[in-house]
Amino acid sequence: LNEEGSSLICLGGGSLSQEVLNFIGNSKDIKLVWLKTDFETCWGRIKNSTERPLVKKGKEALMTLLKEREDLYRRANKIINLEEQSLISRFEELDDECKIKA
């Protein structure tokens, strides 16, 4: 994050914390985008993963965790609801809106 120029950093939902939000909030060069997807779609993508420790806790535990973290996600600079529109249809708009100005 100390490099000059624009960067796109993709994090999973488990990476977002109050500490990360505080860091982002203090930076004019970082924008947070939430690619909002419904829980069932997310669960369907990860439920058979053996590389995700939280999956072992089960569907209900992850649903609870999502509910606990939603307030953090809502603080994003931009929210793209993928239930209503595809990411591809919004990519150029997202690129224009979230460019990091030097």
C-alpha cells in the first residue's frame, strides 16, 4: 500500500475488520468496494472447500458472522449489489468511480 499509483486489492469478506476500516478511513488514496452477494450464493461457492477454516464451523456459524460484519461492509465507498446487476456490466463505471487520484 506504500507504492505510488493506483492499485486494486481484492480481499475476501473475512479480511475486513474495524482496524482495516480505520486504516482505509485515514487514507485518501484507498477506496473500499463491497461486491455484495447474497449469502446462499456465497455459501454455494465455498461449502465444499477444505481450504477455508471457517467453512468447518458450518453454514449457520457463517451466516451469523456475516450478520455481525454487515455494518463494516456497509461503510464501503461503493456497494455493488451483484444480485441486481452483473459485475461485468458495472466494471467500467466502477473503474471510473474508484480511480485513486495521485
